[in-house]
Amino acid sequence: MNPPDDTENRNRSAYQALLTRLFVTAEGRIFVAGLGIALAGLIAMGAVAPWSPKVSSIIGAMAFTNIAFGRAVSMSIGYAAGYSHWLVIPVNMIVETVLVLLFYPLFVFSLNKLVVFPAIETLLERTRLAAIEHEGKVKRYGIAGLFVFVWFPFWMTGPVVGCAIGYLLGFSARLNLAVVLAGTYVAMVAWAIFLFDLQQRAADIGPWAPLLIIAGIIVVVVIGVLLNRRRRPNRNPPGQNQ
């Protein structure tokens, strides 16, 4: 285990290296775009707060739960609070777009040893292992395979792992992100239709039912994460170099 001072120095070096690459590589510009969209979203949320604190709060709640538990929980919270597709879908699209635009450059920089991020290296390594595991399935069908991989609601088939697979398959950044985000948006619309109907039916049962659904989804997500970590320990598969 690295001493605290050593870890802090490594993190500082990683961030300084990242700054030098932001404007000289395609991945750097993608990262800046992700930061810009995130900042614009925060400004918009702050602008809405004086006019409608409730809307601003639900946007913040959906953004947080999407990052922490995924889109199913995030969208369920929006629908349970009484909001329509016109708010729930765009908020989740923006959040997942930002996640992809921020994660993809970090993954590429880390994989190529251009910048090392000690603070998130475990996350990056788990994503790399997941991408390697599914790479062969996607490669067989190329672009269509990547789109379907991101679209299907299976475990570890979201946009973050999808963009990592696209990079391992040699897709250009533009093609990779276009396919991944298109699959993400189509999947989100499908989830929206399903979850909105589910929440409507639950509300007919009682005011507690939508909350029970949200709690159930969170439990499933947590169990899925724990089982996935036990099944795929944080190590390289045979034949993969450190």
C-alpha cells in the first residue's frame, strides 16, 4: 500500500499530465467537451432552482442516482415524483453522455500509460477486464454488435464498458462514441417506456408501491455489483500483461 504522500504526488502528476494533453489529442478535446456539458448542466440546474426548487432537486437526485445506481433507479425516481418523459429522458441522456465523454479519454490515457490515475485505477482496471471479456462477442458483428451490446439491458453492457470495447476493437473516437451514444439513447427510450408504465401501475396500488420498486432496483444493483466483483477479481486474465 502506497504512503498517503506518495499517492497524493501520483494523483497530482496524473492531473498535470492530463492538463497537458487536453488540447493536443482527440481524447483530450472529448474530455473538455464532457466537462463543458457537465458545467452547463450545473448552471442550468442552478438557474432553475429559484423558479422551481422542486424541479432542480429532482434533476439533482436523478443525476446522482444515475451515477451511483444506474438509469433504472434514476428514471424511476423521476417518474415516481410525477414527472414526464420530457424531463426524465433528457436529464438521463445528458448524465450518461457526460459519463461517456469523461470516462472514454481517461480509459484511453490509462490503457496507453500516458496518464496514470491512482484514484480511479481500480475502476479503470475492472472496466478493462469487462471489455476484454465481451470483446470477442462484439467483434463478430462489428458496429452492429457494439450498438446491440450497449442497447441490451444485460449486466455490464452499458455505455462505459461499450466505449472501452469500441476502443479495443480499433474504432475511431468519433465512430466509437457515435455508436455507443446512439445505443445508449435508444436503450434509454425503451427503459423510459417500461419504467413509466411500471410506475403508473404501481401508483394505482398505493403511494408506497413506487418507492418499493425503487428500493428493489437498488438492492438488485448492489447485489449485482457484489456478485460481479466476486466473479471477476481485480487481476489480469491469463495472457494479459500488466
